[in-house]
Amino acid sequence: MIILGIDPGLARVGYGVIEVQERAPWRPGEPRAEPGVQRLLDCGMIRTDPGRSEGERMVEIAADLRWLIRRWRPELAAVEKFFFYRSSTTIAVVQARGVVIMTLARFAIPVVEFPPMQIKLALAGHGHAEKDEVLAAVMRELNLEHPPRPDDAADALAVALTGWFQR
């Protein structure tokens, strides 16, 4: 199964693509199979041009996301729910998240959504985990020697892994 994780934003949309090799179902008389093995396929960031209008930036996000979907053909998308706080960018980020959800729906990709605390709980064991604890869990789960960069991509991989764990 290929899972696309998304950390939405207007200026930067983090993405992470993982593949989970599921084991064959257990049959009586056979040893129990290990759980699925996750591996990193791709990660990065969609950047939008700050000199363009919000509408044009939304179009950039949709176009780049369509390209990622066509390239990797994910069977599931996991998207971080927006954590509301008072900021001048709150509405733009929520709108960008809507573009992400709409684009995934156009490709009929099932979407699961998780708030930050649930992602931290799934990966680090508690909902108030620090960023470095979540990053260490991502590296462990994907068997990575070096942290994925940029941070937005690492966050998106955490979202993708949560999608796998919570499916």
C-alpha cells in the first residue's frame, strides 16, 4: 500500500510518500508474520511563490499535488488537521488545506485526518511529544540513517505513518 502524507500550508506543503509491504495473512500451522514493513519512497515540499496572489498559490498547490498523485498513485492519503490559533495566516492555511482535500477527492483517494496531538501519540507514545521525539520515531519506523529534510517533509512522513498505524 502506498500512503501519501500531507502537512498543509500556503507557503509550504510538506509531503511524504511511504510504501507498506503487508505480510500475507496468517494460516494455522505457519509462524506468525511480522507486521507490515514501511519504507520511504519520496518526501519534500511544495513551495508557492509569495509574490503571487493567494488564488494563484492555491493553483500551484493543486497542480503540484496532482503531479505527485500521478507519479506515486497513493491508495490512501493522510492529512494533518489544522490546529487553530490566532494568526494572520490562519484563513489562507485552511483554504490551502481545502485545496489539498479537494484534489485528493478528484482522484478518489480515501483521506484520513489527524490533529497534531494524535500524530504525536501514534508515533511517540504521548500527545505532547517534542518535535525531536516524533522525528526519531519517523527515522526508526522508516529505518532512516539521516533525518528527512525539510522539516515539513518530516512532518508529512509522520502524518503518513499515523495513517498506516490508525487504518
